[in-house]
Amino acid sequence: MSKPEKIVAVKGMNDILPADAPLWELFENTAETILKSYGYQKIVTPILEDTSLFARAIGAVTDIVEKEMYSFTDSMNGDQLTLRPEGTAGVVRAVLEHNMVYDGPKRLWYKGPMFRHERPQRGRYRQFFQFGAEAVGFAGPDIDAELIMLCRRLWDDLGLQNVRLELNSIGNAEERLRHRADLITYFESHAEILDAEAKRRLHSNPLRILDTKNPAMQEVVNGAPQLLTYLGEESLAHFNGVKRLLDRNNVQFTVNPRLVRGLDYYNRTVFEWVTDELGSQGTICAGGRYDPLIEQFGGKATPGVGFAMGIERIIELMKGLGEPAAPSQCDVYMVHQGDEAQVQAFILAERLRDAGLDVVLHCATPSGAGSFKSQMKKADGSGAAFAVIMGDDEVANKVAAVKSLRGEAGEQQQASVAFDAVVDHIVDQIVGDHDHDHEHVHYHP
């Protein structure tokens, strides 16, 4: 019988392994804490949505809708469904469907996987994770500035450096239409320089030509009409309001007239946080205002603004800060040999967990339970502060050997403790260690 073929992950869809989990947890915990401190509430939306949601929100003439979405027909009922390629459309759909702003504006945040059929490369995957925030029902420049400053606080708390802010305004639909007409005329006069992608976009989405990475087109793009010069009084006042608030709060930024967003629902403020440390995938967070979107979905005109950040790219930057200290798996590791010792180890492990401690109980592998020596190696490698050791002698005497695993070799003391006193003994030791700023253990009362 031939050996079964090895199954591997779908191309561009990656596993997050335990070695990377501490960085993910650090990012998520830090981001969630900051969002909560600004008054944002969590929202969870489905991974699958009706395909028309994204076609209407993102725009039919975009790379995402035309080439990148994972869409299919539900064989059960014929529905046209799509794995979400981004988070804003689903959040806004939920806000409208559940009439969430009937009692006032809402600050919301989300996290989860998104899906785009792109060429996999560092920082760009077919399943990728985003963390995002949406503020719906706020019209002024203050909320735009708040979201940007929230991001800066996150970079500071994570210790990220060399992350810079680029800012622009793309005005309103009327201003973009006037700019669009002049932009098409300009690029038509330089048609011989445009590459195939630019020619394809010329009459469907010419604003995206400004975002080209083709070096041969940079000179002609730099000479293109700038949307900022088409902004009317209200759009300029809004943009100046954002810049003023950032200036007064010492948030450095660069106005980038070529900064546009790839999705049709954006207007006025757009921004990106970028770095040079990730090669071509240097944008780690992007966002902006999308006042027309709820109306496009059939609701009353309601302003909105938000951002999304790529978690994988941020994790890459965090790795560049150096390897974090390996986290402890537990506070206590249970070492045992013999049937009755195993039973007592289970009982004591549950009592310790009842006291709020993290406990790993040694369990047998295909090669057996292992000797005391091999189990103690596992205990030490777990990062536990204490090992609780039981064998036939301990069971006969109704005691457990409690050994401290941290500190210098001479400080690693071992004591015989009655079964009923093990929990109090270890908790007392841990509380005492906290008084001396020991970081290896924790206690949850």
C-alpha cells in the first residue's frame, strides 16, 4: 500500500504556530486595551457576505472585485457569496441592518481574517489578518485625528520605530469628478508612457494610476494634476482641521498628494502609516473617511471614518525588535510516577487551578511516562516556577515534594508538603515572589 500524499496548507494561507503566538497575543492585547481606552466597542461580523455587498462598497472597477475576491455560488441555495476581502463593508452593513446609530454615533473595532487571491509574498497573503476600527456617525475632523493618534499610541506602546504618517484629502465626489476629467486629459496626452495597467485604468479608475509603482511612470505621475488643488472650502476646512489637531498633539506627518485609496467609498481624509523595513509591502495601516457608504447601502446619509492594519506586517516589525523572552507555559509542573501518584497529581493539579494557577500535568508519550529525570527536564523547560513531585514514597506518606525551579541553583529549594497544604504553600511562595518583583509567575485570585 502506497504512503498517503502529504497534505499541506493552501498556498498563501499560513499557520500561526505556538512560537509566534506570544507576539500575536501581545499585539492583540495592546491594541484592544488602547481601543477600549478611547471608548471603542468590539463588533464581530461574518466571514462570508453577499457578493453584492463588496461590489457595491468597493466598486466594480477595482482590482479587488475584478481579480482578487474569493466568490462562489452556494450550491445549497444559489446565493452568490464572497469571503470578505476587507472589514469596513461588513461592519457598515451591520450598523445599518441593526440600526445601531439610532441613539447616537458608534465607535467600533474588529479583528479577524480577510481573503484576497493575490500573489503571495512577504507581508501579503491570501488569508491575512486585520485589526480595524470604525467610527460611524461623526462628521468633524476631530474623529479623523483621534483615529490617527490612536494608531500612534499603539506604535509607541509596541515599541515600533521608523513608522511614519502620510496624509491627504481626496475631497468629495464633485471635486473628484472635476479632477478626474483633467486627470484623464493629462494622461491621454502622455499615452505613450503609460503601461498596460495604467491604460486599462485610464477611463475606469484613473485616480489609481497615481499609486503606480512603475519607475518608468514616476515622472509623468509627478506632473499630474493634484487633487488638493480642486478642493472646495468645506473639504479644505476639514483637512486643515485634521492637520491642526495633529500638529497641536505633536503627531508628525507628511502630506502626500498622490496618496489615494483603492476603494470607491472613501472621501476627504485618507492616511497611511508606512515603514521602509518591509520592502514593497511597507503600508502597515491605512484608512480614511467614507461618508457616502451607508447611503450607498440604502440608509440615511451617515458619516464614517476608520482604518485597518495588517497584523502580519506589524508582527514582522515586532520581530525586528528582538526575540521576546519565552513565556512561561505554567506556574506549576506536575511530575509523577506510579498509578496512585498519577491520581494524586490529577487531584492536586485541579486544586491548584481552582486557586488560579496555571498547571501542566506531565502525560505519557508513545514511549512511556518517562523517568523522574526526563520529567524534571520537561518541568524546567516549561518555565514553571515550581515542580510538584510525587512517587510511591510521597503517596505512602501523603506528602508532595515541592521544588522551586527558578533562581540560582543553590536557591532551588525543595520541601515536603502535606497534600492538603500544597496549594497554600505554593500560593504563599508566589505571593512572596511577587513582593520581590519576580516575573516568572503570576497568581489570579
